[in-house]
Amino acid sequence: MLKKLYAPLCFLFFIIHFIPNAHSFQSHREMGDVANDPLEKDMFSFKKPSSNDLSTKLSLWGTYYYLPQLKDGSGSHALRDMRSMELGPNLSLREWCDSAMEGSVRVVSKNGEAKTYNYAGVSTENRVDCSSIFRFDVSKTKFRIANGPYGDGLDEYILSPYRTLATDVTKIIPGTVLYIPAARGAKIKLPSGRIIIHDGYFFAGDKGGAIKDNHVDVYIGTHKQAPFFPWIKSNESKTFTAYIVKDQKIISELNNLHLGL
């Protein structure tokens, strides 16, 4: 999946998510809108683990990615599916290119309805020239309606803000839960005004093309930066400690959260 953070390290992040993670999974969930919001279900209240709850100790380094939120009708550049059919939203050139770079976008229509769209693949029809904005060619990007309100990860997983990690699946397999001590107690203020006190647990539910070895990418929802996670340094020499979690109850609950259950 081509999810990209437009930030000083955008070159690194573009490569990270260049390999797509498209899939055709369709479910009974309300597709791509803000219903079934995992943040409404997640209380971030798991207990502090004991040594018996943890197994392998890992040394990781991190980056982060997010979901742009835009208004429909700002321009004439349509989001198109793999058949090059218009999906509905029309964005400005800058917004279209940012969406292609990120790989997912939430668009609010003129009637107030919000839908999330994901990277679906590439085709040569109806290309959009982003060369004046990015040095990378995202002109052939195509989209689809997402299954989750924040976008989709691997297989049937949806993205859950402040929980989902993109990992090297040969090192940290999908469905793994990690405990990051430095994240426990982090205070995150949502646009709604709700304050989350993070419990330190994360779920491996996504991947990226250049996320290799001990590199993880942390999904931060609609926030564009992550000051609440100062341990994310976007520098492979700046590592932090994490542990693989054995607690089956926590693993099951976070798995269900990422399945939209």
C-alpha cells in the first residue's frame, strides 16, 4: 500500500510504502465511511504487562504515517478506480498528489458524508502529472473505497490509529502484538477533544515495501505529526525497546479490533 508521510523524510517514506498492499476483500461493514470507528471501541486500557506476559525483547526504530482529510470539489482531478472510472471525489492537483503519495485519503462530500479511499494499484489511463510537486512518479495511481474508516492494512485488517504497525512480515509476522514501554502513558488529544492515555500495546497489521528488519511504521490516524510519541525518531540509529506480547486476551482483542469486530 502506498501510504506516505509528506514530511522531511518523504523519500524514505515513499519507498517504504511503494509496494502496494491492495486486496479485493469486501465485507458487511459500511464501506470506507466513518461508521465502525475503531477509536470508538478502543479504550487503551490494557494492564501493564508482567514479565510472564512478554517474550522476545526487540530493538526497533520507527517512522509514522497518517490519513489526510480533504473536502470534495476543490479541483478537477478525480479519484479513479483500476478501470479508470471516477469514484466521485474531485480534488485540487496538490490534494490529489498528496493522496497518491499517502496511499489513502478521507474525503468529505458537499453533503457532509465522509468516505475513505485507498491505493488500489496503477494504470496508465488518465494519469495526473505530479512532477511539479514530487520528484517521484505517482501519476498512475488508482484508488478504491476502503473497508475501514481510516484505511486498510494487510488482508482483512483495517487500520486503527495509534495501534497499527507496518512491519517487515518476515521479522514481525502479521497479528503480532508488541508492547513498547516508551509509549505507555503517552497523552494523545483527538480532534473530538477526547484524551487518550496510551497503554503501550501495538498490533502488526500492515506492511510497507522498504520496511525491513527492525524498522516499524506507526499509524497515527489523522494527526500529521507524532509529538506524543517522541521515541519515533525516523532515524535507524535511534532505536527503542519493544517486547512481543504473549497475553492471548490482549492479542485476541487487538486482532478483533483490526478485523472491525
